[in-house]
Amino acid sequence: MLAIRDFQQRYGLSVNGRADQPTQEKGAAIVRNMRFSLAKVLKNNLPIDRYYDTPTRNAVRDFQSRIGLSVNGIATITVRKRLDEEARRRR
């Protein structure tokens, strides 16, 4: 519940500690954006959808390895910022 509250606060959502529809939609948008950036940067065929599944985790690991971060498959804020920077360079 605390993680949900932190997420809601970070993204300017109503802070209620529940994974309500606006919270789920924001999370899905973040994952879609991340998958798009991973596909662009890694030049892979990762589908652009809202699921943080095994292929997503593996792509995050690949990206972490390429840029010299600890490899764990977790898309932290730091990982996502670096990924966004790399994707912007490739536009």
C-alpha cells in the first residue's frame, strides 16, 4: 500500500493507496513507453503493450548490462531515465 501511495504521489494522482483505475492507467502508460523505448534502443521486436512480463524484464536486463548498471531486470527511475535519454538520441 505504501508503494502505491508513493507512486500516486510521484505522478500527481489522487493518493488513496489503492490500485484504482487512474493508478493502473498511469502504470500501463509507463510500461508502454518503456517497452517502446526498449524496442527502439535495443532494436528488438518487443510488443508495445502494458505488461511487465518476462520479455520486458529480459530487455531491461539487456539494457542495464549495455550501459553498465547492476543487472536485475527492475526498471527503476534511474533505468527509465537513462532509457528515455537513449531513445531520444535515436529519434
